[in-house]
Amino acid sequence: MKYRHSLSILSALTIAAGCAPIAFAQQPATLPQQPVAPVQQPAQQSPQAQQTQQPAQQPVRLSVQNITDFHGHFSETKDDPGAARLSCALDRAAEGEPRVLTASGDNIGGSPFNSAILDDEPTVEVLNQMGLDATAVGNHEFDKGYADLTERVIPNANFAVLGANVSGGQTPLEPYTIREIDGVRVAMVGAVTADTPQLVAGDGVAGLHFSDPIEAVNATADSLVESGQADVVVALLHEGIQGDEQWSPNVNIVFPGHTHRVVEPTTPGPLIVQAGQYGRNLVDVDLTVNPATKQASIDAVHLLDEAAIRDCENLNPEIVATVAAAEAQAEEEGKEVVSTVTAPFYRGTNRAVESQLNNLLAEVAREGITKNTDVTADIGVMNAGGVRADLAAGEVTYADVFAVQPFGNDNTYTTLKGADFKDALEQQWQAQESRPALSLGVSDNVEYTYDPTRPIGDRVTSVSISGEPLDPERDYVVAGSTFLLGGGDGFEAFTRGTPLAPTGYIDVESFIEYLKNHPDLAPRAGQSNVAVTPRGQWTPGGTITLDLSSLLYSQGETATTVTAQIGDSQVSAPIDPDFGHPDFGEAGKATADLPVPAGLSGEQTLTITTDAGTSISQPVTIE
């Protein structure tokens, strides 16, 4: 099958808060048998309702299953079991009993390359082939707009897409769907986080209203039970669970999503259990329902981990064929040109050096969060280890972009103090590590100086943000990947900020969007940081020797001359391109003897410039 492939990137999240799923043993977690609140029957029943109760006398056994935050991970990889094994494991878990298969949203959007490039159409197809009955709508289902959801995605889905708390659209979402199994009516009620307008580009949800999802689920459940339409109510909630939610007694099972966490089964109240992300976990709930009283009992709850899913070998040939066709077409579509760049962007010869591409991706994060959420990012950051390939000059294809950022981390944001951001810069130098320095990519508006001779933890001597000195007490919104802002690569300071917003805005999608919005892109002029080590004293009429380093990139066109200036006094010196120790990133060195004007005293500004475009200032005190 051929899929359309506009790849209109309007992501803003996700979703993912960047929390890794909890590891589980291969054996499923179980709960002992537990009664579920009986359904209240209406005072007067129609003859049809009475007839539905008469035939079945034997207990009705069924399996209620759930996955969540699949995000198009249909291919089997080293991290994901893939759709074929997931479907196999779902079938095996049902053990031949009738089943209801559900999802809790974000089936599409924020997807890997082979799904995203094909507008997630293969993902919808494999979910159809799995036999999905219903899903909550997730915030990512709105990534390409409400019209795309209602006019393209839903018509191609053989399952219900539910949004009990979504209103205002010309084509409203269904709040619930009911499936009858041997006379037992199982209602599935779906709702999405009320934060959706903050997680999706504004045009995608214009005119829509998102009410409290739990209130909407409770009201719908009460209506269904009190009217005699439902015997069991399953809530599909695209929202995280805090543990203090107030659920209607008419809600029997809650399958949350959105946070990408695995949540083990909890009771009393409704059974609550969450299946993580990307098809790496699944939930199977075994129910027995008394056909006369409609009393339901939970016999067991199975929470399967990735190893248990991978262990399934009886693969559905239709799903295998769909995945193979999608992967082949995605490979071909990857040759399509996204944009052009006028000069190469290099990632640097090692992770200690500043690189044009690392800085670019930090700027991508800052702009992407600003444009696709309701916050304005002050700073963008990127970890050097996340940049996996150079970007050559000329045409850039989808495959080129995914080669640069293959990990699929979400871009998100946190709010932290200026002092904490300075500490993050300090953490680029890490004692007793295999890599003693890891360069942090920073957005175009960030500049700083440091002194490599000072102790680790006290090397950064000045920082400016958008031309203003960093305020240690001010709150700054910092954008970056969930990996980095979650403390990855030893950058613990980022974890001191506010909890990471679950944007589900995948880094590579953000990069593609940026490239499309900035045709004929060129690297940032000059460095974001320079090392300055003064020898001597800053005294009026004296001369101070400046040892300068980190003056050039390790690849591409670089600076040859550096100039130091204070007041009307300046001196230039040639740049030695030698690295020094490569693990410390000190590429490009110079020494300059700078005369200090006799008339200067107090707070003054030292400016360092190069013929490649670097221009960085540092405050100094002359006394």
C-alpha cells in the first residue's frame, strides 16, 4: 500500500515527560480476585433490556486489554518489540477468551521516521489489524489539526476515537462506545488532558474546548449506567494519575496514559493500571461478569513487560506485511529533500569541543518550544552525544535529518534559576569521568566566558542571555531534550527546575520544522564561549597578559586572528589552531598583552573578537 507523506510537523510535546518505563519481570503482575461495583439498573426496564438478560446463565468471562502512547512504534527495533509481536502478545494474553482491546491515546504523532514520513497511516492500519476497539484521543492526535483528525485519521480507523471532554468542533468526537459480549455491555469512555491547547500548535485546536477529563468521564459513566446502557465502564484517560482523583463508583477500570510511565495495578476504587509507552508494555485484565446481576469480578491483572512481548512468535502475517511495506516506502521517501543549507554544519571532532551543529540544535529547541507551546523559551540547550552525524552543505533530506538525531527524544522545557543554569555550564567539566569535558550546545542568544585554570565547579566567569548579564535569581525557561533536561550526561543542574512538560514534541520533528522555516541556513558566526585566563592585575596604565583558548571550531572554516579590547585599547594576536589536550575542547589558542588605559577604573568590559565572527564580552574590575 502507498501512503501519502506530507509530514506537516505541528508537534508541540509529549508527551513524553521523558520518564523511562519501569522495568518489570517477565512474569505478569497479578491482582487477586476482587469484586467491582455492581451496575445500578433503572427502575423500569424495557422488554428489550429484559430479553438481553434472560439467555445467558453461565458467567461471562472476557479480557479487557490496553496499550498507550504507541506513537507509531510499529517496527521491531532494539528498543521496541514492534506491532507484530505486540499483537501476538495481546492475543496470547487473552487466552482464547473474548476480548476488548483499548488504547489511551497518542497512537500517532511524535512518531519515528518510518511512520511520520507516511503521515502515520501505517500505524492506523496496524491498529486496525490488531483489532483495536477504541482509543481515547490524545493530544498528539491533534498535531496536524482537528480537521485532519476528523476528516482523514478517523475515517481510516476501524476503531472509535473518543473525547468525552472535547467540545466545539464541527464534527464532534464520540464520548463513548459500547461493545456487547455474550450479553455483557462494556462501555469505553475516552478523555484527553485539559492541557492539550498548551501542547499543540494553536491552529490545531482552534475553537475547541477541553474540560476536566475526569469529570467528563464520571458524568458519562453515570449516565450510561443509570440509563441501563452499560454493565462495565472502562475509562481511557490520556492523562497522568496522581492518586487523589475522585472517581465515580460506576467506573470499573481506568487505563491512564500521556506520561509514558508504567503504573502497577492499584485498588481500592476502580482498578488503575498504565501500560507505559511504544508498545513495550501491555495490560490484560481478566473479568468475570454474572449475567443475572451484572456484578463483575476482576480475576487477574497482567502487566506484561518488553521481554514477555518479544517472546511471542506467532506473528500476524498481515501486520508483518504492513510493517515491511511501510519500512520500504519510508526508506524511499527518506530521499525527499527537506531544505538546503549553504555551508556544512559539523558536530565536532569530539564531544568536548564546541560545534556548529550542537549549537544549531539548541537553537532549534528554543524556537520550537516557543512556537509550539504557550511558553517562551529563554534558552536552548543540546547535549553533544545526541548529535550523531554532520550535516553536509546543499540539499538536506529526511534521511539526513534522522541521521543527525536518531534517538527520538522529546523536546521539552523546564523553568530554573539563573544560578542553576550557570551550574549546568559548570558541569561541562566532570572530574574522574571517561570524558572529562562534554560541550553543551547553547542557543544563539547565549554567550559565556570561562577560565580553564580554575577549579571544576568554578570556571564560568560570565554569562549573558540575549545581551543581558545572567541574573542568578531570575527564572529562565530552558528548552532541550528530555534526556538532557532530565539530568543526562551528568547535567544534574537541569533537574532542579520545574517538572518537565510532557510536550511529546520529538526533537527530529522540531529539526525538520526549523529547516523548513529557515531555508538556505548558515552556521552561527563565531563561538558561543571563549576561555580567558588573565595573568597579572587589572591596574590603570598597566599591561595584562591574556591567555585565550576555545577560539575556533574543530572543523570547517575557522578564525585566524583574535582581538582583545578594553576601552580604546586593543591588541590582536594570531590563533594557534593546536588543540592542547583534545578531551578538554581547547581548540585554538592565543596570548595577548593588553595595555590598560590609564584613565580606566572600576567596572569595565573586556571584549574578545575573532575574524570568524566571535564577539564575547566579560566584565572586569580595574583597581
